[in-house]
Amino acid sequence: MTDVADAPVSPKAPASVSELIEALGLSWLAGRFGHKNASTVQGWKVRNYIPGEHWLTIVSAASVKGISVSVENLASWHAEERGTQGGAP
């Protein structure tokens, strides 16, 4: 029987775009998109929003870092964020 204390600890799954970007790192993520500086990614973090055309790249980047996130997570966060602002998704 394996002791729970001996089980590997996985990183906490992010609960928002902001948490995801924080976990990935602004500069590292900006580099994945070919940006020299992180201002675009910083804007996503501030707005808690990643444009849909980047979701697959984000999921792939998160996988490289061992962070579990899916397109479904991103879609859900997008819907929540748009709902709080009263705009259409």
C-alpha cells in the first residue's frame, strides 16, 4: 500500500487565465509567440483573456511546462469573463 505522503505532488491546476499566465511565466510565454517583450501576454493577463486563435498554442505550451489546461478550460474562462463584462463571447 502506498502512503499518500509518498505520492508525487502535481502543480495546482490554474483556475483562470491570469493564474495560467502566471504559472507559465510572461517572458517564456511571450517567447513561444515570437514576441521580444511580454507586453501582449501581460495584456492578456490583465484582461484575464486570451484570444481564441491562440488557445491551441497555449494548451501546448502548458503541456511543455507540465501544467494541465485544456481548450475547454480556456473556453469556460472566456465565457465567464465575457459574462462578467456583459458582452457577447
